[in-house]
Amino acid sequence: SQTIHQWPATLVQPVGSPLSLECTVEGTSNPNLYWYRQAAGRGLQLLFYSVGIGQISSEVPQNLSASRPQDRQFILSSKKLLLSDSGFYLCAWIEPGRHHGQYFGPGTRLTVT
Amino acid sequence: DAKTTQPPSMDCAEGRAANLPCNHSTISGNEYVYWYRQIHSQGPQYIIHGLKNNETNEMASLIITEDRKSSTLILPHATLRDTAVYYCIVSFYSGGGADGLTFGKGTHLIIQP
């Protein structure tokens, strides 16, 4: 069966520090992968998506970046965090060609202080 | 911006059917209606999707009006564990490309004991 992992579960980082969040999917191959952010009191916002290794598309220009070094690994990074980067970060995947909803991970709660 | 309109909150008694409405008057002919829910501090969970016909699965039923401008998610026998924010989303499905979702604020469904 397929599972999706995210770590860390929670993170507190000072303004200006770097960030690296990791997402891995098991039990499938060549998934489409997505990063979303949910700021306090707001809906989910799509940040990045990837349809293959090394292929990243950005939905919202900002100080975040994403990478996909392996088929089932998706990383969200920042060189210098801003206070506005605080939020709940969610990774999701879907199997291309199979029409089903996206499967979301447990999320990482980031607080920038 | 989200292309759907949902009531911000609803109450339902435990054991009764919960009917969650969604307006999507600008939906295009090949856009699907998806429903997700998010229990507090967890990642969203896919519930059901449909195009034109009514759909039913083990979790819920989806009723789409003939003009496709609105839909209703039905939880037939609500339990306390169904308390969550429910999101109605309209989106294209490409089958292999980037089908990122745009989440609005959803409906906070509270199941009362």
C-alpha cells in the first residue's frame, strides 16, 4: 500500500534561518507531487508541483524553492525564512492516469520567530 | 481565488444526514467537482469527486445539479468523527499533468452529540 511521510512534524525557526522540509512517498512510482501551505485561518495554497525528477513548477513566486532529487522525494527549501513563511506545510501525491483525489501527508507545522 | 462558495459553518446532529452545499456557477464543461475534508491539525482527506452524474462511495454521496452550477455532499449518518472543515473544489483533470487544487475556506461542519 502507498504511504506518504513528511518530516519534521513541527519546526520552530528564527527569521533569516534556512529551511528544509522533506516529503517521501512509498508504494508507487512516478507520482505527481505537490507542496501546499496553509497559513493561520486561511485555505490551502498550492506552492509547487512536480511531474518528474528535476521538474518543478512554481505557482506562487516567493522566497521558497522546491526540488525533486529522486522519484519519490520532494523537498521544500528556503535560504532565509520570513515571518510570513509560518504555516502548515502539506505534501500531496497523485498517481498519473488514475483519476482519484490527492493523497496528503500529515504535514509540517512551521513557526518562524 | 477559489471558484466555489460554501457556507462558513454548519451544525448537524449525530446520526442524522449532513448535507453540505456548494455553489460553483462558473464551472466549465470539463471541470470536476471534488470534495475533501480536513480534521483539525491533519492533512486533507479526499472524499469523492464527480463530473455530471451523482456519485456514491463508502464515505459519502455527491449530488450534482443538472446545470452543474451547484452540488451537495451528503454524509448519510454523521458521527462525531465527521467534525471537520469540508472543502468543495472544482478542477480540471488532465490525467498526467499538474492538477493542483485551489482550496477555499470550506465549511466547518460540527456534529453535535
